[in-house]
Amino acid sequence: MKIAKKIFKWILYFLLIPITYIIVSLILSAITVDRKANNENFNKSIYLSTNGVHLYIVIPIKDVDSLVLSGIKHNGSENYLSSLGR
């Protein structure tokens, strides 16, 4: 009888993990976010370039904040900033 009790207890412990996960995911998926539409118009471009193996993110320098550019080595005549670098 003790062995059956221990086996039953371990089965419950084992099933407790997925059951807890399902309960938490159902509770958290019920939480909604109020999405307020703001009338701000963002005209910023991001380009993607690939050579078949690597994907590069290319951003026009005019769209990058000057504080971010201060920490990046770049030439003043360049128009785009790429994730590849030099």
C-alpha cells in the first residue's frame, strides 16, 4: 500500500508541471491591453539585405538618433548604417 501511495504521489507531482503551465497560460492570455491609436505619423525606413546566408539591417543615418551615432564609428559622407559594419 505504501508503494502505491508513493507512485501515485510521484505521478501527481509529474502532472503538476504541465497542469500549472496550462492554468497560468490561460490566466495570462485573458489579460488584455488597451490599444490606443495615436495619430503620430512615423516615416522611418528600415531595409533588409541578404546574400542568401546572412541578413543585414540597413537604416538611413538621418533616421538614427544622434546620441546613438556618437558611439558608432562612421564616415560623415555615408547615407546608410548597416548591421554588418566594416
